[in-house]
Amino acid sequence: MGEADRYSEFKQHTKRYRYLLGDDRNALVNLLIINIIFFLLLYAIKVGYQAFEKPDSNYLSAIFEYFALPAHLSVLSERPWTIITWMFSEATFWSFFANMIWLWCFGSLLQSISGNTKIIPVYLYGGFVGGLFFIAGFYLFIHTGANNSNIFINGANASVMAVATAVVMLTPTYRILPEIRGGVPIWILLAIYIFIDVIKMYHAALPWQLSHLGGALAGVIFVILLHKGWDGSLWMNRFYHTLMNLFNPSGRGNNKTSRESLFYEKGNRSPYQKSPNITQQRVDEILDKINTKGYHFLTDEEKKILKKASEDNSL
């Protein structure tokens, strides 16, 4: 039996790490919470406008449009924050509810397959590319006169589409609901989602339809580059870590210390003499790396850890 076969067999008998709902590291739950906060904030303001018997048009022009992504670049230059806020802003409850259900379905699979550091970057990439497609479609297919200066887009559709396509690209043979005749292929779930989305967007103008296509393309490109060795989530995660520890110098130093204490047993030895401490979390991270990038991307140290774990069969 070759090394690759041994690791493949070991992976089949190893339980993957599952992020609990209350886990601070659960990026999917954090992403859902951000969406919920945005929706409740906007909905509360809308209810306030209705309480004073003001028309919804006042709420849209005074509040909501400052969260949505405008089609006009001149308006966008005045509201640059909408590049991010638009993908968290939903206008109606049912649109918000549907997007969150789909985000949970595909996001939980993506998190289980690729780890906890990919879902938020993929979500953001989908929103960025979807927004660019929307603006490009507006200038290509719709008159750009002053009367169209209030055209905008909002919602998580493009971002959820990116998450959905990324999951299928990573594991096209993955099956859900295994109790139903061996399981349902994940691509069928994606096909159902796209079918519903096409029906919903049938009467929408082309720029809005292109935004969803842009989101799907973002998910596909992310996985293609990942297989080629370029992880588009790394710089986002590094930026987040730097930002969170910007005013906490001790936090930057503690990151290395916690990693050393988690993965190595140093004892009284010199800090340059390390012996791997094989933990379930460490093995799962290596298996995730094999799943997303391939076995040949493993370092010599990671290969030794997997080999020792498979021989000991102690986890």
C-alpha cells in the first residue's frame, strides 16, 4: 500500500472536527449573526418610519439606499462603504429568510469540507464580483442618465451563490441525506437553488441577473486557484488578525505561543528541538489541506504527522 493510499484510508476512519453553534471560531454562525443584525437594524428603522405614517419611499431614499450598492459610479464614490454593506442588506423578510436558509445549507458543508477560514472570504468575494457585474451590466445595458441615478442592488444572493458553487467545485461527488438511497449528490441541491433563483430573477433586468452570475463565477475561480496553490482567504484572515490585534501588542506575540503549546511538546528541551504533538485538531487541519489543495502541498512535517498518526491509530 502506497503512502497516498494509507492516508486516504486513514482519512476515511477519522472523524472531522465539527464547529459547535456556540463556538467563537464558528465563522458560519458569525456570518449569520452579522446578516441578522443588519436586517433587524434596517427593519427597526423601517417600522419607525411606518409608525410616523411616512411612505416607504422616504425610508428607501433616506436610509436603505445608503446600505445598498448604487449602479452609478458617481454615487458609489460618495458611498464607498456600500461595496460591503449591500451584501448584508435585505429589503424583505422572505428574501432574507430564504438567503439565510441557503447560506446555512451550503455554508455548513463548505465549513465542514474546507475548514473555518474559507466561508467568509468566499462570501465576500461573491459580493464583490457580483457587485462589479451589476455595475458593468448597468453601464452596458441601461441608459445612464440622471433619471437612473437611484438604481441600486442589495441582498446576499450573489454571496450565497459563491458559497454554493465553491462547495460543488470542491466536492462534486459529495452526497447529502445518505439515508435516501445512498444520498443525494450535492450538485442536485445546487441545481435546485439555481432553478429557484432563475425563476425569481426571470422578470429582473439584466444587471441584477448578472450579479448572481458574478457571484457564481467568484466561487468557481476561488476553488480553481485554490487547487493551483493560491489560497485567496489567507490575506483576508491575516488582515483580520492584524486588525484585531492592532492595539493589543501582546496578542501578536501570543499567537505563536499558543500554536507552539498546541502542536508541540517542548518540555525542558531547547526551543529549536521540537517533537510533534499529534492532536485530533492538527490531524483534521492536515486532512482539510489535502482535501482542498492536494497531498503534494503538505510539508514534510505534516506528512510525518499523518504517517505517525496512521501507524499509531491512536486518535
